[in-house]
Amino acid sequence: MRGRLALQLFLDGIVNGSLFALVGVSWSVIYGTARVFHFAHVLSIVVASYTAVLLVDDLGTPIVFAAAAAIVAAAASGAAAQAFVYRPMRRAGTGDLGMFLVSMGLYVAGVNVLQIVLGAGNRGLQLIPSEVYLIGSAAITRLDVGLIAVAWLSIAVVWAADRFTRWGSSTSAVRTNVELARGVGVRVERVHLLAFVVGSALVGVAGLYVASTSAINPSMGLSVVVSGLIAMFLGGAGSLLGSAAGGLILGLAQSMGGLWLPGHWQPTIALVVLLAILLLRPQGLFRTAS
């Protein structure tokens, strides 16, 4: 009996870990490049979820087009935050604490505006039929399999772009030394904008999964984004593969903890993991100290 439970918890951990990895990489792209603690990142999940629900349920848009539009909407929300909030603040010389406080305010204001416009009630979306596959005595849905595939494919594409494209070279230069990068002709603000677009698009994909598996409302998404943030710090801020690995480790740790602890202890496990990393290896598991 315990072996069956362990297998089910392991599969659940892979699913959750893939979700956390995707969001962790989205955090790493934005924070590692622009050095902005973009707490309003949560709004991109909300925007993607509601875009998909409104297009599918209210307008009858085919799923594929609705999903694409949702990801674009999430990317646009992140780009807007960078262009109209963070960029002017950076030019005005605002420090990290000020940027963080404004990001918190942007999140709170965004949630309240969405509640006024869309209402505070729950909505739902069924992107893919919830067919169940059996692996031994454990079960996994088609949606979960799709999440695993799409999450790791997205991570691989972003990693390859970071390693082998001009955007990746410019991003690496900005991460290493912003002033030197600007001095050799790198358009730093453009790099920051693209980082917000890519990171927000990734979290938009996560929003589609959340909208497909649970009820959505304007205050949704916080726990997923915080878990992704913990994954980034676990793997190493600015390390894409480290953040992905950190998300997988966190998902498995939370899920497998169910062998010994009740399910409501999962957030506590995440916080314990974060505290241990910050105390013992603050640069993250997969990043060398600078």
C-alpha cells in the first residue's frame, strides 16, 4: 500500500515540479537579466487564464487560438510593466527596495481592477479532456502529461536561445556587467524588455495549465509564482537550468513529503527548503559563488 502511495506521489511531484520549473525559469529570465523583483509576475498568470476563459467560453474561440492569445496577452502584460513602470523608475534612479514596493503595489492594484471589471467569482476552463492514464497503480491525466511535455520543451527552447542566439549573447553581457554592455553598444533597455516578454510568456503557459485544472479568479496564481521564486533561489538566481532543476526538486520534495506529513504541510516544506538554501548555500545549488 505504501509503495502505491509513493508511486502516485512521485508522479504528482513530477507534474508539480515541471510547473515550478517553468515558473522558476520565467523568474530567472526576468530577475537574472533586469534585476527587478517583479512580484507583479502573478498578474501574467491571471491575464493568461482569463484571456483563455473569455475567448473559449464567451466567444467560442478554438482552443489552439485561445491558448496562443493567452500567452501573447501574458507577454504583453510583462512588457507593459517594464516599459511603463520599471523603465521610468530605473531612469529616475529608484533603488531595488523602491522597485519591489512598486511591484507589490502594481500586483495589488491589478487584482482589484480585475475584480471590478471581471468580478470576484470563480471561472473555469477545460482545455483538454481529462483522460486518465494508469502507470501501475498510479494515475496521471492527459493534461498533466501535456504540462510535462510543454514545460520542458519551453525550457529547452529558452535555454537554447540563451546559449546560441544574439539575444542570448546580449542577455549574458547585461547579466555580467550592465555598464560595460551599454558601452559596447548593447541596447540594455531592449534586452530588459525582451526578458520581460519571454519570462511573462513562460508564466502564461503555466496560467493555461492552472486554468485548466482548477477554478480561476483575480487573486489566483500567488502560490504557483511563489513556488517558482523558491525554485529560482534553490537552483541559483539567473541560472536557467539551475532554476529548472530547482523546480523539479521542490515539486518532488513537497509531494514525497506526503509519505510522512499531511498535504497541508506542503507550503511549509517549500519554506523550509528555501530557508535551508539561504542559510547553507545562498548562491543556489547549481551556481558557483561569485
